[in-house]
Amino acid sequence: MKEVELAEGVYWVGAIDWNLRNFHGYSTHLGATYNAYLVVDDKIALIDTVKAPFYEEMLSRVSEIVSPGDIDYIVSHHVEMDHSGSLPMIVKEASKAELVTLERFGEAGLNKSFQRDWSFHAVKEGSELSLGKKKLVFIPTPMLHWPDSMASYMPEEKILFSMDAFGQHLATSSRFDDEVGLDTVMPEAAKYYANILMPFGDLIVRAVDKLGGLDIKTIAPSHGVVWRSYPEAIVNAYGSWGRGEVRKKAVIVYDTMWGSTDKMARAIAEGITDRGVEARLYKLTDSDRSDIMMEALDARALLIGSPTLNNGMFPTVAGFLCYLKGLKPRGRLATTFGSYGWAGGAVKAMQQELMQAGVELVESGLDFKFVPDKDELKKCVEFGRTMGERISASGD
Ligand code: FEO
């Protein structure tokens, strides 16, 4: 097994989950990695662990470099079990190691999660852990992605161990951004942001400002490849995503029962593009909600369509709106449309959901009975044109 060194004495010792296809409801078509790092100095520190089923893989990587029993510190940046899951096993193996975690939330979170009574070396903002020639400086990053989350910075090598922030779900035999290329890594970083971190835009901006003050050469996140060639690109992207920057683009998300809402969606898209705005259509029966959220990351408007079923919306649309509400996209325009048989209900139900999603509802929802006729389809095109104009008027 070839050692992967980020800098002298700093190794990647994580695990590759090639077959992961779902990470708490987010589709991971390309798998994932759980990144752990080992620092070998006068003292030896293991930075995070891996999901429990991958413990042996991590242990064998560590064992190639040092004897696990020689580890002095195990740093836990985050309670979530994709990073802490191997703690119970490694704590036994590295029996002399001190567990280092955030005073606030980390200690209680780890003990409760694993039903233990571990003692900790607790750290807080600015605490330093000297390892000899190198040290770690701790930086709490609350809600990136849980309240207990923190990052650490190694000034001597200018490495930021950023935890979930700047990560991507991407299983690859390459460990560095330049080995896979920005074209591959950036869309996965965007998808990760859209599906995990989108609700925390304000905190992201604050964290990026805080981390931007550091002299960073390498960003070592807890998922995906290490940013050694393009750290600035991902920091800038986080700033833009965190500020909710969007462009002239509409994402039309809908489902259809007998094709009427589908016809409406296509006519609306035609109207939007007539006004020089990009439109993307996603039929929920055939699409993945996490892919849609990645598409929505830079879209000014969301248009949601549904046929009426049992006086309400289609179950796939209800599921999508539940997901959207949790991710709270901000600074987006939104509207609704749909079709119905004897009585409507979907448009009103969708609007009620959207009001709780943090978007700006514009235009009354558009709905038609049974199959939209020629005149009604013209109205859909007009509706799309009006949305296109609104999107254009709201700037890039
Ligand atoms: Fe990768 Fe929030 O855990």
C-alpha cells in the first residue's frame, strides 16, 4: 500500500467507499471517501477516523506508517459517525492516546453517541496542540455541518483540516484535486454544498471570512480529494454559494399523471427561454432530488408543477418540497403550476409549502382542468415569459 503524504510527516490514512450510493438521503453516484489524516512528529496524532465498517482499512493504512499503539492524540473534529464511527475500536488499539475534541458539544456528543464515559483533552477557539515541530490550532466551525464541527490548521505546513467543509462525495484512487481535475471535482463539491450545507449560507460566509485570514496552501477536507492546487477556487466558490449568488436560470421541477403538467412544463420552459433565460426541466419520477438541488444551486428561480391527486399534490412533489424546505434556498424566486380533473388543490398546497422554504413566491400559480388546450398552452408560454422577465430584471 503506497503511503499518501500531504507534506512531510502528514499522511492521508482514510478509506474509500466505492459503493456508497446514498448518504442520508443524498445520492452519491460516485461513492465517497472518509478522510483521516496522520501526523508523525515528536508526537503522533490521528486526525479523525472513518465510518465503522471501514476501520480495518484505516488501521492498515496507519499501521504501514506507525504502530497504532504509539498514537498520542486522536483528534475528533465532528461527532457524526462517518468520521467518529471507528473511535471505539481505535481508542482500544491506541490505548495511550488522548481524545481531543471541542469542549462545547464534542465531548457530550461523542459520549452520548457511543454510550461511553471517555475523558477528553477539550479544546476551544484558538487552542493549540503541539506535536513537536508542528502544531494544530483549532477553529470551531459551528453548523459546518453540526454544532460540534471544528477545523484545525497546521501553520508550519499551511494545511487546513477543514472537516466536512470543502468536501465532495467522490470515490477515486486519486487523492488530490489536480489528479482528478477541476471539471470532475467542482461539480461534486457543488452537489455536496447544495445538499448538505445550503441551509447555513450565513455561517459559511462567516467561516470563509475567518478561514480566509489564514495562509492556506492545502485544504484537507473529510470527504473527497485534497485541495493542493486549487484551494482558492473552492474557497471562492464557497463564498459565492454562501452569499446565495445565482444567475439567469430557472429550474422547473414537476411530476405528471397523464401528461398535462408535463405539457405545461414544456410550454413554460419555452416562454422562459424566449426571454433569454436558461431553463432546465426535471420530472421527479425520473430524476434524483439531490441532482436537482445541485442544479438549483445557481438558479434564480424554481418553478414547481404538480397534478392534483386526492385534493393535494403528487407524492413525489410533496417529497421534493419537504427536502427543499429543509435546505432553505435563499434569494430565489418561485412559482407553481399544475393540472387537475374535477377539483384543484395541488397549486395551493405547493404554495403553502414554498412559503416555508424561504423563497420569494411570485405570480399566482397557474392551473388548468384536464388537458391544457391550445389557448391554455399559450398562457403557459406567456407565464414562462413573465417569469423570464422577472428573472432577467432581478439581475445576475
Ligand atoms: Fe461527513 Fe457531517 O459528516
